[in-house]
Amino acid sequence: MAMSVAEHVIETRDLTKVYGKHVRAVDRLNLLVRRGEVYGFLGPNGAGKTTTLRMLLGLVHATSGTTLVLGRAPGDPQSLIRVGAMVEEPAFYPYLSGRDNLRVMARFASLPEDGVDAALDVVDLLGRGGDRFKTYSQGMRQRLGVAAALLKDPDLLILDEPTNGLDPAGMADMRALIRRLDSGDRTVLLSSHLLGEVQQVCDRVGVISRGTLIAEGTVDELRGRGSVLVRAEPLAAARESAERLLGTGRVEVLDGTLRLDSDPADVPKITQGLVLAGLAVSEVRPMERTLEDVFLELTGKEDADHER
Amino acid sequence: MSGSYRAEMLKLVRWPAMWILAAVLLVLAQVFGYLIPYIAYRSGGGGGFAAGETTAQLLADTLPGRLVPNTLGGFPMFAGAIALIIGALAAGSEYGWGTLKTILTQRPRRLSMLGGKVLAITSTILALVIGVFAVNAVWSWVIATTEGRPTDWPSVLELGRGIGAGWLILGMWSLFGALLGTLFRSTSLAIGLGLVWALAVENLIRGFASLLGFLDAFQKGLPGTNAGSLVASLGAATLDQPGGTPGVTAAVSGPQAVVVLIAYVVALLVIAGITLQRQDVN
């Protein structure tokens, strides 16, 4: 179904950024982020994710192409007041407390300062709000960055590698926080190279490599249909039975096992068919592709194409 | 812009480095403007007077009647250097800490943010100038009372002119530092090069000006020369006069110095605005 322009919170057309004469950080990027979704922006380090986010926020000037964020040009105060952002490392004044840092940011946004404590509370920093930023751990700094992004109760939240430098517990907390923030009409653009993170929280995913969007879709669409692994004896008879069940061309022998091109939901039917054929079945297991498999496949292919 | 101004003021007021610089400025102003001259007067000068200088003159310079020229004497160079550091810190540290990107993702336009910063820096400079005048006034009153001399204060107009001149000079130097911080995107290079210019290069050019005609014309357009000339026009002794201070010169007239300094302020603001507007913020 075609989406109207109004439903696109972010829309870029042939967005390009060239540093100097030769470094093409972003190359004719076309990105559409819909209202209310959590959009995962995936790519290896140096793929152009952060440069793209900086252009969306008006921090970096595009070399060519057009961008609309909430219907306005990047950096327009009318749209920025509805955008909360954390780009790369959270940057604050080291000599100020977390609370005073947020007060400074509220003043820059021309917002009342009474929302500062509420924002600190959302990220569980209320108790440490009076401590200087330079005494904060990495996790606390990340959370203060999210708090600053939330000050405006934004319609669009742009988070760049929000779990960078966090320990596993901190990463889990941050993921939970992102899920909490994805409420109502709020749109979240989450840039990350951590695939598990994106897989767990995002509705749709775009994969960028060498500055270009190389794939886009829901996590399930990108992962595609899974497969089923079968370990049965004798192998040749098992293959014949499987081909009778699924059709030829959908069964492959690999390392002494069968790989069936089949929906994992078909495992009971396959198991029953093999057992009824008198085979010794020792294992039937659904094999789901992870986003990491897809990502490596996509970016690896892109690298190979580039080198060719 | 008012939101940006209020944000910048909160940052400056809570910044320990600003208080340290303010304290250094106040202490240096007292030490070189009052303490050392008064001790020299009390000890008879130790025979180290410059030509034509007398102990009576040393004392007279510290009395309330000479509050304006005695206070302004240190502004073209050493107070100017501190103002330059304040400006360079306020602008350059935004790049070093990466806070510029955090600010610009909040809401303000770049020029609005710059306007707020300039207003906050110059407000701070005005407070410092008034502070230096106030503390110097206390010292001069104490010395006059101790020595049994009359406390003839300068008129309000004279005082206002002195504070205005001090604000213009230090404001110009602080914006000079802010521009360098914006151009170099750092504090260390901005402060280093700014101080080399203000304390060394300008003095060298003035030193060679008498040898080469074009250098003489050139030095009359320098910020330090005009700052020194403005101070001299308000009664501060030039370096070649008894009790003169480095940086004070009578190269151009007072009104001309005011015009040139205001032109510098405008030019610095325009260049900083264009630079900031065109920069990619990483």
C-alpha cells in the first residue's frame, strides 16, 4: 500500500554527502520512515549511518539531494522542537550536574525547566541528577543522552548506537527503555550495528553499506523463510522421502544432514512423514536465519561487488 | 535568542574556569595597579624609578581621582589576554566536548545560538569590568584614607566612559578569542595563537613601526593599538611616559580608536557567524 507523504516522518531523496573530493560517505540515499514505527538503521562501522543522522538533524550539510524531517528541512527549529536526538557519544558539560545539563538544554529548546526531573526519572537518574556529568559511568551518560532527547516529548526520536559501551545489563535496560519510548504515534529511528538489538526492537529495518541503502523491510521479510535440519538414517532414503514430501529441489545434503527449504512450522508434518517411511530419525530442527545472517550476506555481497 | 542567552549564562556562571579567570583578573589588577605601586611609594622606590617619575606621582596614580586611567591601564594587554581566553574557552570548548551538536539538536538556529553566546560573554565581561572598577575603588579609598589624602572621585560621566571603554576593549578581545575558538574548533590552539598575537606579535609590529612607514600605518589599525590608544585618551600613561603601562599608546585619537574597535566587533561577529553557519558539526 502506498503511503502518503504525511505518513512519512523522514523522507530523503538521493541524499549524498561527499567529504573533500573523493570520500563519498552517503551516496544517493532514499529513506522513508513511517510515523509510529521503530525503524532500525543497520550498517557496519563506516557505512554512513551517523553522517546520515547528522544530515537529518541539520548538523552536517548535504552535498546534494533533498531531506524532509517532519515535513521540514533539516535543522528547522519548527521540526527540531519535535525531534529528540542522541548522536554517537552523549556530549554534555563535564562540570555541570546531570540536572543542570538538562536545564541548559531545556533553555536552548525554550522549554520550561520543570520537565527536567521527569526526564531524569524516566531514565532512572533522578537520584544522581545532582552529580557532575564527569562522574557518570558510561551507562549513566547514555541514559542522560536519552533524557535530553526526551525533554521535548518528541514525535521523532533519533538514537545513534544507544547501547555503545554498555555492559549486557545496561544494554538490556536500554532496549527496555526504547520499547517503553515506542508509544502511540512516536517514531523511533534507531541506528546500530548490533543486530540482535535491532532484531528485538525494530518494526522495519534498512541496511546501509558504503553509503547506500541495500535492503529494506520488516525483520521477517529480510530474514525470509527459514529451513529445517534433518538427521536421519539411511541418508539417501531420507532424502527421497523428504523430496516426496516437499518436492524436488527443496532438499539439500550438507555435512551428513538434510537441509529442507521449508517453513519451520512444517516440522511435525516432516517428522511424521519420515517416521512413517521407516527411517531412523534422530533430529528434526527448525533453522531460522538471524538478522545477522542476512546482514553478513548482504554486506558481504556488497563488498564482493565493490571489489569486483 | 533569549533561551540561548539564558542557557549560556547558566553555563558560564557554573563554570569554575570562569571564576578562576575572574579571580586572576581581579588579583592582577590589584597587585599591579595598587599593591606594588603603593609598596614602592612606601619604600621610596628603591631608586628604580623611570625618568621623570616621582614617589608623589606613584601615590597620585593610586588615589580615587585617577581611578579610571589607573584601572584601564592594564586592559589593552593583560586584561585583554584574559578576556581572549574567556572567549576562546566559551566557543572552543563546545567543539572539544562535542556539546555543539547536543545544543543544535535541541532547537536553536546556529545564529541564534551564537547571538546568545555573544550576549552572555559580553554580559560576563561587563560584570568583570564593573567588578574590577569596584575593587579598585575600594583600594584607592583605603590608600587615600591611610595617607590622609582627599577622596576626589571621578564624575559619573567619567566613570561611565571608563567602564564603557573597558567593556569595548575586553569585549573585543573576548570576541576575538571566540572567533578563534570557532575557526579552529578547539580551545588550546585558539588561546595559544590568540595570546601570541595579543602579547607578542602586536608589540613586535609596534616596535618596528618607527623603522618602516607601512608598518606604522598598519599598526594603527591593529586591535591592541586601538585599545591602547582609547585607554591613553582617557588619561592612562603611555609606555614612554612616567608610570606608563605596556600596551598603552597614543598612536590614534580616542574617537578613532572607538570606531576601529567597534568595527572589529562587527567584523568578528560577521566572520564567526558565517563560519558557524557553514561548518559541518561532527
